[in-house]
Amino acid sequence: MRIMRNVVGQAVNLTKEEMEIYDRQIRITGFGIEGQKKLKSKRALVIGIGGLGSIIATYLTVAGVGKIILVDRDKVELTNMNRQILYNIDDVGKAKARVAAEKLRRMNPYVDVEGVVEEINEDNIDDYVKSVDIVLDGLDNFRTRLLVNDACVRYRRPFIHGAVSGFNGQVMDIIPFKGPCLRCVVPKEPQEESKVVPVIGVTSALVGSIEALEAIKLLTGIGEPLVGYFLVINGLHMRFKTFKVIRRPNCPACGKGISK
């Protein structure tokens, strides 16, 4: 029998309590104990712990991903309350990453959750990305999204992109050199981006849940990931459309490796 090992080389085992916590997903055909051990051996990075990040981090935690790093520079505000489900009014003024990490650790003590109060930038993005197995987008601007995308391409780390506005959302799985990256769709950051994105809370919940689902699939190797496709959601009219996306030979991020 092949032994699963974690990041420090130790065998990955599940306690009796973990077996009970994850019972319903272990029962899924094709998932089982091996799938659960794979999740426990993995490290995920969630950048932005707002409407999307709250949902992503919550579902990765309860699913049993072994290590989750949360990065966000902001503090909790009253305007967060309609969609950022990890916070309540008593948390206003506190650092999101610290509050979120504390609550998630209580939610599942078998997951190592680390909260980092920091802004992602050109100086630190490489260190974050190369230390994890997958990166998830909880951001609210394309300048930072493209920065993260480029680092994921450099280190060949899967990147789950998600974005919301109003009743609308979008999701895309990026596996560098196995399909298109985010710059194949958005080569350059928009010249103007709204600092305040209007959104109904359930749109964030829907998109964040899909991002978490795609991450679980990629980390366990189960199912067909959303690679090479762009999922667009119109919640107001309840329409889901998937568009085929092709890698661009002249993509500034992944174009050099187009033949790989």
C-alpha cells in the first residue's frame, strides 16, 4: 500500500474523530479514505478573505485540507456584513485574516489555519505561491489577480480564479501550461476598476463554493476540472454558460511555454 506523506515527510493518517468528521465525503465513490488523506497532505493559499474568501476558506477547512494560509491586509467593516460570513458586528475593526483563522481553527481543529495580515505585492507573492499546492482567488481587483496568475505560472501552481459583481460571477481553473491562464483572457489590468464592487451576498457564496469545489477536485485528482473553460453565472436570470478558452501564443505569462 502506498503511504501518503505530508509536507514534512511524515505519514498522513486520519484519527478516529477525523474519520467521523469526514464520514459523508469518505463515503463518496472514488473519494474514500485515500482522497481524504490527499486533502490532509495539501497546502492551500487563499488570497483575500472577503465575500469569496470567507466561503472558500470555510469549505476547504471543513473538507479537511491540511494547511490553509489566509492573506488579507484589511480590517472588518460594517459594509462586509452582507456577504463575508466569517465575521459579525463584534469583529468590526479587527484584522480579517486573524479573525478568520481563529474561527476556522475552532471549526476544524485538525486543519492548520494561518492568518497573515499583509498586502500581496511583487515582493512577497513568489514566497507565498511556491510554498503551497494551490492558490485561490478571493480578490476584488485584476491588478492583484494578474500578479498572482503570473506567479502561479512561474511556479506551475494551480490557480482558481473567481470574481463577482451584482448578481453575476465567473470562475476559471488555471493549470499552467495545461490550459490557458488568466492573462490569456485578460492580458492587461483594466485601466479603471471600481474601488467598491456592488454585490448581493449569495453571489459571493455561489462563486466561492464553486472555487472550493474545483480546488478539492484538483487536490484529490477526482473529476474533470474547469481547465480551458470560463464559467459565467447570471444569477438574476439563473443562467450558467461555459465558454471555451484557448491559450494565446503571445500571452505575456504562459505564451513562452505554449508548446509544453
